[in-house]
Amino acid sequence: MTIILLTIHILAALFWVGGMVFAHQILRPAALALDPPLRLALWRDVFSRFLPAVGFAVAALLVTGFAMIFTTFGGFAAAPVSVHVMTTTGLVMMMLYLHLVFAPWKRLKSAIGNADWKAGAGHLNQMRQIVGINIVLGIVTIVVASTGRYW
């Protein structure tokens, strides 16, 4: 059972963090060449597909992560420090994701619908900053997950 939980957990983390890195480091610089209406429409279309998929990944990470903590360690008390760090960084990432979805993403869609390109660019920039923070947290989490057993 642990192998199945761990496989789902790793694939969900890979999808989320890898998707953020692709969007932030590859797609964003390429999209800067587009005029604001086209660029913002592109991001609307990208995020309308990516964010719901991340929601599934977040749910999978929560379920599999807590299941492994309780089945492998019998709870948090017996879990190593690396698991506590992973849990903390993962939960912070999830809170940032929820904030992104319910605040700047919602405002970005509204600004695009109203053809308010300046406001839309501001909301997109806020999303970029949140994604940047989540990339750093995601990399830290992956490093902790990969090296934690050797601490």
C-alpha cells in the first residue's frame, strides 16, 4: 500500500511543481512578446486548465501524505523531522494555491472580461509572485523528501 500511496504522492508533486516551473520559467518569458489582450487571454486559458488539475494534485497530496504518516509512522509523534518539514511546506504551498485561486485568479478573469488590461496585468503579476514563492517551497519540499532519511 505504501508504494501505491508514495507513487501517487510523487506524481502529484511532480505535476504541480513541474507545471509551475514550466509556466514561470518557459511560458511566461515567451508570452511577454504578445500584446496584453492576447497575453492575458493566453494566461486565462492556461490557468483555467492548470488550476483545476492542481486542485486534484493538492487533494491527492493531502490524502496520500497523511495516509503515509499514519500508516508508516503511526502518526506525527513518531515521524522524522523531514516529514514535519515536508508537511509544513506542503500546507503553506496549498494555502498559497487557495489564495491564488480565490483572489488574484478570480480578479484576473474579471479584469479580462471587462477588457481592463492594466488591472489584469497587475493580477497576473501577483499570481506570478505567488507561483514563484511556491516554486521555491516546492523545491525545498522535494529536497527534504529526497534527502530527509539521511539527516
